[in-house]
Amino acid sequence: MNEVKWLDSAVFYEIYPQSFKDSNGDGIGDFNGIIEKLDYIKDLGCTAIWMNPCFDSPFLDAGYDVRDYYKAAPRYGTNDDLKHLFGEVHKRGMHILLDLVPGHTSWEHEWFRQSCKAAPNPYTDRYIWTDNTWEAPEGMNALIGISERVGACGVNFFSHQPALNYGYYRPDKPWQQSMDSPGAKATLEAMKDVMRFWLNAGCDGFRVDMAHSLVKHDEDSKGTIALWQDVRAFLDREFPDAAMVSEWGEPDRSLQGGFHMDFLLHFGPSHYNDLFRCEHPFFGGGGDASEFVKAYTANREKSGGKGLMCIPSGNHDMTRLAKYIHGGRRKIAFAFLLSMPGAPFIYYGDEIGMRYVEGLYSVEGGYERTGSRSPMQWDDTPNAGFGTSPADKLYIPLDQSPDRPTVRSAQADPDSLLNEIKKLTAVRAAHPALQSRGDIEFVYCVKNEYPLAYVRKDGGEAILVILNPSDREVSFPFTEALGKSIYTYGAPAAQANGSVTVKPQTAGWYLI
Ligand code: BGC
């Protein structure tokens, strides 16, 4: 498998396209708006972009319900506009991943319309159908009573997202197809065609939605891993430079499947939420990081020490970081995110502390996620500089607080989170030990205690990271001499008698 070198030093920025920048005043973000802001993203120190789904869709799940994989959603622009975006990204030496949704389509997809017909056709087996209208596929919700054909169709997430058929690992009912049945194989080939189309158009790879979910009745993921290995072989043959990042949450499995990196998720066993989003988060100053570190270390070991796990500041499915972590502690959280192995992902707006907007009605299937998807706040002009539409045309209302953060005010304040993140990304860029592939060894992490300390290493370089978001001065045993500090927030650490002491609410990266 090709290693895709640029991932080694990548820092990603997640763009939720509908909410980033509206260039034509229709109340919804678009590709040309993103192009206007690429220099901003680059200036932040981000080298790559993950853009949420931007394909034709009825938008009942924000575009995770694709109606046509080959067509850019007109509200964002044309396919040519999207290609232009790829070109502008590349011109700046950056890369861009599209969001591939291989598990399900919209119920408005033409494949599904054909699949609903009683007369057999090439799409009859494109989705998971039972042979009895009253029997849903076990373990799944289903669409029933919507088709001419007899049967119920399984859905993966919302009811309007029929599940594509990649087969069952061990079929045990007449209607369950095996992974090598013609229908399941045709689905996989169709998805490879989609990938081929966009890679040829110039994207650099994919973030893959629900990558773990494709083969059914596959408890150990053996079938799904084999399926992704098949995709990997196709990519190695045709697009060896394509980067693949999975929404899976089990790196020991996804990396075997040929993904370069896997996300740590806010659901599942990673304890990621212990750090940022729970009643007492570690970076809130009164929590515990030890369960996270245990799970993280186990994952690294299980995935052969590769450690290519992406830790996001947030994403379009989570409550915003700013709801739980306040003030200078956000800087300490970013000193963590930007010093961990794997590629960090910054969710748009987190760099200025954008807030979770409470009390919004659900928009486009967002439900409680809607509050984390509000328009980006650029400046103090109308609509916070997001776009020129009348305020009531904004597809999600803005944060109405009079003191809402903006990019303009953050840029003007030398002490802002934004300016701190710029320092952090610049130091990370200068030190391979801090980047995706450097080793990590946790040197201090005790249940309910502070600080968290670890050493990152690569080649001849070793860097000690110390994070103390608590309100206490704390110490930990460390005998190696601390060298030059390459980053500090707050007072620097002091070393005496085999122990290192750090002041409340501080972070530091030290050469050792
Ligand atoms: C995406 C969600 C989406 C779901 C269904 C996820 O994991 O991140 O936003 O609703 O998949 O496609």
C-alpha cells in the first residue's frame, strides 16, 4: 500500500459546505465561497481539507443521503466549480478529501427507484431486500409498503437511507446474498466507479462514512475488512496516491482494511468524550484522561503501533467543543490535539471558539446536531460576513449572542485561540516528532490526576508534552533534563530533584 506522504504532516480542516461561506447570497454556503477562504485555512496552518458531502441530494440528512453520486449539489455549484475548487486547493499546496457515503443512498436515488420495481432489472439486488413485505432484515429498520416489489428494504440510519447491498458475511436466509453474489459485487464495482470519477476529477481521496457498516452480519468485520482490501487493491492499481480516512472507530480493523487513518469517535469505545465532552471533561480542568489513554494505547498496540488515529476537535455530529471547554483551557486542548499522532482535524469555527447554538429547530436532519452547524462567523458585517442574503434566508440561523466570536476579532487579538492555534500548527510543522507518524509514550497519566505528559519521538528528536488544564500546581516524576521549550502557554515548567512542576492552566512542549 502506498503511504501517501502528505498525510505525515497533514493538519485537516473540516468544512461543512452549507455553513462556511455563501458567495451568491442565497443563504447557503458554496464552492466559490470556500475558494474565497482557502487562504484563511492555509494561514491557520492547515494543509488539507475534509469537505462533507457535496453531491446532489434531497438533503434530509445534510447530504449523507445522496441522490446522484456524479453530480455536485446545484446549491454548491457545478461539477466544474468543484473541479475549480480542487485546483485552487492544489495551487496552495493543500489537499482535499471528499466525503464518500458508500453504505446507503437517498430513497430518491435512481438506483433505488429501479430497485423498487417488481420486474427484475440491473438494480434489483442493489439494496438489501427481504422476500417478505412484513419481514424487516434482522437488526435493521426497514422501509415497507413503498415498493411494487414484494419485500422490505433495510435502512442504515434514517428511514430515507436504504442500505446498499454488499452482501452478508454468512447468509442464512434465502434473500440474504453472499459477498460474492453478482448483486453485491455489482454494488462494490458501482462504488469504485464513483471513486474513480472523483479521483479523476482531482480530489485527493475520501473520508468514508460509516465504513464499518457495509457487510451485514459481520460481527468481527472480517467481510468488511476484505471488502476494503479489495478497494485498496483497486486504488493501488489506479490511484496509488489516494488517501483514505475511515469513520470506523476501530483502527485495528480499519487499518487492516487498507485505510491510512481512522477517526477516534465520540461514540464507541475510545473514551474520546472523557477529554472534551462529558460532565467533567479532562480539558475542562476536573476530569480524567486515564481511560482514554488506556484505550488509545491498546488501539495503537492492536494496530501494530502505527497509531494513525485522527483526533478531531469536533465534527458536524458532535456538540461544539466550546460548550464544555472554556477560556485558556481551549488552548491547552489544542496543544493536545496538535501534538498527538495521526492527523488532527479542526472542525470549522472551533478555532475561534464558535458556540453550540441552543434551541434551534432541526434543519436538514440535524436534530440536536443543528446547533453545531450554524453559519461561520467571519466578521461584524451583516450575517457575520457569511453571506449577503436577508437574515431570514440563512438556512440555519446564526449564533445571536452579541459577543459571538468572529474571525476578524480573533485575528486582531494576539491572545486569541486562533492566534494560539497558528503558533501550534507552525511548531508542529517544524517538528516531525510531533506529526502523524512520530512515536508516543505516555510518561504521566494517573486516574483523576493532572498533568497529562507524553513524549513524542521521531528520528533523533524527542519532545515532552505537558498539559495541565487544572487549577492546581502539579508535579510528576521526570528525570531527563528538559531542554529548550518550543511552545508554552502560561508559565514554563520547573524541574528539580527528579520531578517537573507546572503551574495551573499551562501547556508546554519541550525538547528533551
Ligand atoms: C455522518 C452523519 C450521518 C450518518 C449517516 C455519519 O456517521 O457523519 O452526519 O448522519 O453517517 O450517513
